[in-house]
Amino acid sequence: MTKMSSLVSGLELLAQTPAADGPQNPAAWVQILPMVLLFGAMYFFMIAPQRKKQKEHEKMLSALSSGDEIITTGGIYGVITNVKDDRFVVRVADNTKIEVGKAFVQTVVKKTDADEKK
């Protein structure tokens, strides 16, 4: 019973200590700061460049027109013959045309002559 009585008296002492005004644990900010810095570093090194690359890709897709030579993400080379709302009609060989979703165009190999002169 002596251990129990000393534990109870210790708890009574803790209950009687007055609460200080302000934060109870100033070290909490010190513990949160590395996580905030890590998130900031992730944003500037990973998220921001990816968003910039995505905007450039969308700009490239909106500038594509008939006659542009492209490469798809699957590695297919072709020439755009028709532009539809959500896809391109691409000629990959003589008398062979396929429809490719706009998001699957990876790069532009050669723009048409009219765009190069501008």
C-alpha cells in the first residue's frame, strides 16, 4: 500500500500545480517546424516543376494543328491530318490513319511550314 499511497500523493501534487498562462509545451513548435520545412521543400522541388511541365504540355497541345509531325507516348510517329475535340487523327503510313487522344501526344517533331515562318 505504500506504493499506492505515494502514487496518489504524487497525483494530488500534480493536480494542485497552477496552470501557466500561454502554451504548455513551447517545444511543440520545434517538433512541427521540420515537417513544415519538409513540405515546403517537396513543393518547390517536386510539385511546382511538375505543374510547370503540365502547363507547357497543355500549351503545346493547344497549338497543334493539321500537318504537324508528332510522337505519341507509345512511340508512334505520325502526321496530324485532322483535329477533333478530344483527339487527333494521325496518319502513320500511306492509307493508314489512327485516332489518338490529345493527352497521348508526347512531343512535336516538326511544325508545319506556315507556323515556322511566323
